[in-house]
Amino acid sequence: MKSRWKEVAVVVAIFGALMLVAIGFGSTAPRPVECVTDTETRENLRALMLEAIDQSFKEHIVRLHETWMKDDTSQPDRALKGVHQGVRAYVGGRRSAMNWNPPIC
């Protein structure tokens, strides 16, 4: 069970970071934008973000299926709701990662 919470924490942290980048930290005041040393670094970071988003979605689907196998109460509706939530988070996370474009320092 600890492993599951650790996975959830990682997913939440990644998604939270992406959302903060996407909405500009929720502030109306201009904030300094983080910068990267070169284009290659920016694209490597983006690739890592996309890889993490892909991995977290796969793990989410596995957990949904494992839950279904343990308890079929109200299935497949419960699993379908979880899939829809996961897809929304996946699409939003990928969109944020693709729109992330810090300047070169």
C-alpha cells in the first residue's frame, strides 16, 4: 500500500508542477520565467515530462484493473469513471508539457 501512495504522490507532484507552469503560478503579477541553458536541455526536460506522464497513466490503468479484479462491485462503471479521469489528466498533462517553453538563459 505504501508503494501505491508513493506512486500517487509522484503523479500528483508532476501534474501539479505542470499545472503551475501552465497557469503561470496563479498570479496576476508578472513573474520571472525559468530559463534553460539550451534548446537540447529544454527538449530533454520536455521528453522526461512526457515519459513520466505516459508512465503514470499506464500505472493508473493497471491499478484500476487490479481493483476490478479484487472487487467487482459496481464494475465496470467504477473502472470507466477512473479511466475517464485518467484520460483527462493525461491529455491535460501532455498539453501542458507541449506548451511549456522556457526561454534560453
